[in-house]
Amino acid sequence: MGKTVLILGGGIQQRPLFEAASRRGDTAYLVDYLESPACAGLAARHFQTSTFDVEGVEVVAKACGAEHILTSGTDQPVYTAAAVSSRLGLVHPINESQGLWFTHKTYMKKRLLLGGIQTPRTTTCRRGSNPQVPFPPPYVVKPSDSQGQRGISLLTANQAEGGGLETAIERALAHSRSGSAVVEQFVEGREVTANCWVSGGRIQFLQVNDRLHFDDQKVLGVCKEHRYPSKLVERPSEMACLENAVSRIPEAFEIENGPLYAQFVMDRDGQPWLIELGYRVGGGFEAFFIPRMTGFDILGQYYDLVTDRGTSIESVQLNRHDFGSICFLFGKPGKVSHVDATEEFLGSGGITVSPGDRIEELEDATSRIGHFLVLADDVESYHKRLERLEAEVRATDDTGRDLIIRGIYE
């Protein structure tokens, strides 16, 4: 007999959850603050409520008789799902406290330190407080609990003076769910992500990718490409350090089963510093990338875990393809007049702008206008396919000017 589920978020990245519900004969309801989210037509009913609104989602869950609540590809709704499930006594793989550990930087840092996992030094600030930072700049200032690189600033010593730090904190506070911000020690180095599945408290690595991003001095932390395999495979000692750090996470966060997404900076000495962590499938379309690369239906497994159907890690086939990447599309400011993409491109990704839409300045992860996957079995084929797919999508203004930022991939 089918179950009743409530899915938080109705964007492209949540579509596989609705498809999983349909395949299992479940009834899926949707919570999304947008009037017409992409997955509205797949839901039994769309409730126009913010996925950040715990009390609002609790009301919806009661109204639709939800037996299970879940989300994917987004940070803060992880807490909402855990909190509402705990309050209503619904089966869920993490409780409200764990949800907070994964979505609020102050609580996350405490668990990391308890677990002996290296992470940049941090201090928490609230509105009206006089920030006392016990370590030298440069600083990264970010909301304690937000997503998509919203409200993040990188400050040098000069930029932090003369009210610069206070201004950055206020900017971060404007994007915080709880009204707090963190000032974090900036660690310079290559960024790497680990996508994992926890089974019985033990880590199964699915992918370790290089997280390639724009210049931090131009726009901080905005990823342009996740590339597999990471260059760490050429440095076994560094890979071992990263694997050791990741292996400590389940015990530190009391996780028995489910997805983990961990983002690290590898410093000049090859040491990993954990800067982001989520009990979720990665928000960079990893839900599409991981199955194509490994054969492991990570969202299907997560769906079955949340809905109390049981999971299995046996389907993982590492290195189904030797090379792969998720490439994100970004645009130049302008009004879109025409969009064109080949069938091959659309089979590997998508573009999210339409004629009449306006593209603003690149600011954070919400500035993405599309994505595509590149899969290949050798380096030469990989680069040829990357170049071909990038050329097969266009977005132009009424003068014919190409609005897509080109040549950013590596």
C-alpha cells in the first residue's frame, strides 16, 4: 500500500523524489514558496509555504496526513524535515538536534571539534553585538544558516577595517534564518567535495570531486564545475588524510545511515579543512551525476530510507566512467530574447532561463542559468565532449549578443 509523503522544494533537483514516489505508488504533496514551481504538476497538491517555515510546514504535514517528510539538493529544508518529523513523531533518519547540527554553522562547528575534524576557526555574531574576532584576517563572513552562497563576504585586513567587518556581518545577518552570522578563518587552497553514503555508521565513498569555482576575489565560493576524478588521486597521502577526516563524521554527528556531502579546502601542506557539511545529496545536481557515474541511485536509496523501506549499498559500481563533470551555466547581465539548445545538450542537462527573463550580475549560486553533465572514458574524449556540449546551448538578447559566459571550464 502506498504511503503519503511531503516533499520540501519543487525545483529541478527535487524532481527525482516525485518520480520515486510515483514508482512506489506513494502520494506526494509539495511545499514550495513559489507560485508555480517546476514540480507542481507532479504533486497531489502544492502548498505555497516556505520550506524554511517549520511551523507552517508542520501545519501542512498535519493537513495532508504526511507519514514522511523529505527534501534533496538544498540545505535548510533538511532541518525543517527533521524538526517537523520529530515534533509529529514521524519516522525520519535524523532528529531535530541532528538537523540543527547539519544546517547551523555554530552547532556544526562544535560537533566537528568534538569529533576531532579539522575546520577553520569561527566566532558567532548577532545583530547589535560588538564583534570580537580572536584570530587575524582574512575572514570569511557568512550567515550561520543559509544556502547558495547568499550573504557571504571575503575580507582582507584592510577591508575589515573602518566598519567593513560590521557591514559584512549585517549583510550576512540579512540572509540568516536565526539572526546570526559567523566570522570564519579563511583557508586558502583547492576545494574538494566528498559524496558518500553511510551504512551502519560506516562511510562508502561514491565520488571525490574537485570543486572548481570562480576567483574568490571576484565572487566568493561560487562553483562553476564539479570534476571527477579529483586531482587528489595523484596524491595518495592527501587523499588518505581526507578519507580519515570523512570517516570521523558519522560518529561525530551520530549518523547510522544516509547521504553525506562534505566540502573541504586542501591547504598548501595537503591538509583537509572541512568548511561545509550536509546530511543530503549535493546541491550541484549530484543526484543526476552520481547514478550516471556509479550506478547507485542515491536519491532512490534516500527516499527508501526516509520512507522506512530499507536501503542497500550493493549496487555501487565505482568508475562506470573514468572521467566526468557537472558544469554550471552562468550568464552576462541582459534580457533574454532567444534560447536554443540541441537535443544532445538537453539529454545531458538543461537551461533555466526563457525569453523575457533578465539575467543579473553573477552574485551567488542562485545566478546559475543551467547545467550539463560530461561523461567520458578518456581525457581526450572528455575535453571534446565538453567543448561540444558548451557550444550546443545559446541564450541571446534582442541584438543577438551571446549572454552565456564561455570558456570557464577546466
